[in-house]
Amino acid sequence: MRVFTLVFSLAVFVNSIVSRSIIKKPDDEENYIFKENAVETLDPAHLKIESRKLHVPPLLELKSIFEKALSKNFADVTVEIVECPDLTEAPFALAASGLGGNPTLAEIGGEEYQWPSLQKDKLYDIKTLARHLGHGDKSFVTGAGAGPWPYLNTNIEMMMNVVLDTPMSSATTRIASVNPSDGSCVFQILPGNETRFAFTASLFLSKSKPGKVIKVSVKKRIGDDNFISTMQKALSKEYSNDLVGLGGTFLVKKGKVQQSAMKQFFEKPANTPEEKNSHIQLYEMSAPLVAVGTFVSAETDLHLRVAHWHSYSSIEGGHYIEDTTPDIVEYLGYFTPARIFYRVDQPPKGEKIGIH
């Protein structure tokens, strides 16, 4: 995972922690009309889409790699190969039960469409895009990204968690935004006919079939790297000549984590680290938190985000950074390697800050 480069002082960080959240129910799905109807999503047929086959290591090999790396960063580590549990059940309560069936990773857009200025034309729809990624109706899509800004006319953090369907997909994707009046987290669930997202997203797609997955349980962080970055760095070290990628979900079972969200639209370009930092709201959020996202072994020439995860509870959500209670933190995750990677609408290479 890229190093988190915010340079807040401790006093500023403490000031930015906001505990109160606002929950909004989704609009009535049958009567829901897109806000900012004039904003059209990009036609996937006109986007550059590049596909690559991924190296798929045996699960036993990944188990050994993760176990070794995590044991250096956590006091209590268990890594197993198990049948994927029913992820629609508590504590995960995802939109579909499994992670198997054409496991696919997709990286859409990039942070360059957010910085130094927002490119609002970068608006996508996973329902139409999935057909160009070997998927479609009944596919299960999870991941981290920027939500559909026209929905609230502001920046949005998205925790995609949806089963695509016609005429309406599942109403299970969560979004979070920043209340401009007090900085609190505005949290809600998108209606089933809102499947758009903006700027950037790291997604995992599957047919939600049963199958073997890697189960990871850890407690008490003793090192500097967070849960995901520990495994990502292990992949990078082990597969320097291959591209390996995984998707899945994890639960913060106990403790608190630092998360972030982008504030309202900014009129002037944000070029310096200080200007960028001023548009980010930090939070400390409490377990239980369900996370969705992806991680890969290397950035490659596709300019990939090596790790990108968002997590949410029943009242708040945002971009996962790290746990803030290492002595008591507990994680439980289920992961599976993908077989193919799609790079969609890759931006020109520019500076990345690894926040969203």
C-alpha cells in the first residue's frame, strides 16, 4: 500500500476526528430519479479497456506467504484454506454469498481525475461497464471508489456491494460524504437503480459461486504496516515478475480505525500537499466495520493502485487507512485470487497521493 502522505500535526489530527454521523435512508427506489440528469455516464464502448491474465498462485502457496508476513506484524495469526462462508449472513451481510465464478479485478479511472482538479465528466456505470469485463446481470461486484457525485452533488466515498440485475440491482452499496456544516460523516445506502460511480474505483467481480478461499484471522498489531499492506508487500516481494491480484472482504472485529473522506467540491486546483490535505476529512471509526476492495502485487505500467479498501459500519464509512488501537485490534478476512485484470480509462501518469 502506498505510504499515507498526509502531514497533519497531532493537534490537527485530533481536531479532525469526528465521531457523530448522520444516517440517511435511500430514496424510494421506484420513484427515484437521478439528480443532475444532464450528466451522462461514459459509454464503455468508447473507453480504452486493456485486459491482462493474472498469475494465479495455488492457495497453499498464498497461505504460506501471508502467514509468514502477517506473523511479523501481528501477535496472533491464523491463515487457513476454507470453503467460503455465506457472506450474506452476519457479520458481513454482503449482497451475495460467495467469491467464486470468473473472479475478476478491474481498475477504473484514477486519482489523476481528482487532483489537482476534479474531472466531473469521469462518471461511469458498473451495470453497463460490467458487460465489457466478462460479467453482467447476476454478477456480484464489490470494491472501493468514488461514488456518483451527481447523486448528492458532492464528493462521495463508495463501498460498492451490489448484485447486478435488470431492471434493478440490489440496494446494498453504501456511500459516505462529509457534512459541510460540522464535518460529520453522512452515511447512506444507494437505491438499486443507482449503479454509477466517479473518478476512480478498484473493483472485484465474480458470479458469487461457492469455492475455496483464504481465511485470515489476526489480532494485536505489533508492526507498522496495516492489515492489507502487510499482505500486499508480501505479494510484491514474492512475485516481482508476475502480476497477482486478490479481492474479497475483511471485518474489523475489534478496535478502531482511521478513515478518510473527501470534502465538498473545490473550486481552485489543489496542487500542493497542504492544499490536498485541506480537502480531506479524517475520522476514527469503531468496529465492527466491513471492508471491500482489492490489492495487487505491483503497480506495473497500468498505473494500478496496489491496495484500495473502504470500510463501513451501520452508521459510517470511508477510506480505510490503518487501525488506531493496535493492542486490541482484530481482523477477519476472506480473500481469493482473480484470474484476469481489466484496466479501464487509464489516466496519464501523474502524482498519486494514495488517499481516496
